[in-house]
Amino acid sequence: VLNGGVVEQFGSPMDLYHQPQTRCVAGFIGQPNMNFISGTVSEAQADHVIVDVNNTHQLQVPVDGTDLQTGSSVEIGIRPEDVRLTSDTSGLPLHVSVVERLGGTSIIYGTFNNQTKFCASVDGYAPVVEDKTTYLDIPGAHMHLFDSNGRACQRLSIPDFNELAHAL
């Protein structure tokens, strides 16, 4: 992947998709594109980082946070297909603007906290209604975390995608 004529990351499409080293690469590959939620580090440990999002939610991301400082700005990256709907109101509230029903899949477009655009890819029969709020569950193992320079923090739980590919 090139960015302004400079190699941002070199690898197979699946490596770029599952293990992006920068925010640029993460946003480049995948359809729909990866979502990014801005936040502030409230706790950084070797095995996780807790991120405050808009002072309304805290998300725990299983990454190596030893290079991050409390109070620093970060972005959480979430792929639309890694989101699950939940009836639990402690999930992330998404105000739904548009539901694009594509048969087996529905693409939901909306905003989180009325400011951050967000897209989710869910089951085609998902009970989602435009101009209403639905709640999202995002498993931590599917989150990516990018520091203020756009560099990815090392994920601690990454499935062996080569092993998965050979199983198919």
C-alpha cells in the first residue's frame, strides 16, 4: 500500500486486512471501510488499553499499551462486519440514519454520540429501523488501536489466518 509515493505497508491482502500497521492501511482495505472512533487513553498496560470515548463509554482493547501515555489521543478501528447488535443498552448507541438491505446482509449507517459516523454490516433480517437508536457490541479481540501518529499498537490476540485459509 502506497501513501503519497511512500510504502506504507507491504504484505498479502489478508495480512493488510487483519494486521494493518497504520491507520492509512486499515482505512484503505476492506469494504465497507473500517470505522474509526476517537478517544483518550485512561489506562495503558502491557496487556490492554482502556479508551474513554466521548466521555460516555470506555472500551477495553487487548493491545500492548506500554508505549502509550494516560491522556494521549488514540483511535479505535472497528471493521463493520465485526459489530454485533445487542439489546443491552450498555452497548455503543448508534443512531441509525440509513439501512441498506442487501438480502443476506444489511449495511447500517449512523452516528455514535451524534458526531462520529459509523457503519455496521449485520444480518439481512436484523430488526433495525431508520431514525431510531440501536446498540452495538464490539468484541475487544476485533478492535484495532492507533496512536496519535497513526501507528497500530500490537494486537495480543490475532487468529492464525493462514491456518484458517488452509482449513477451507
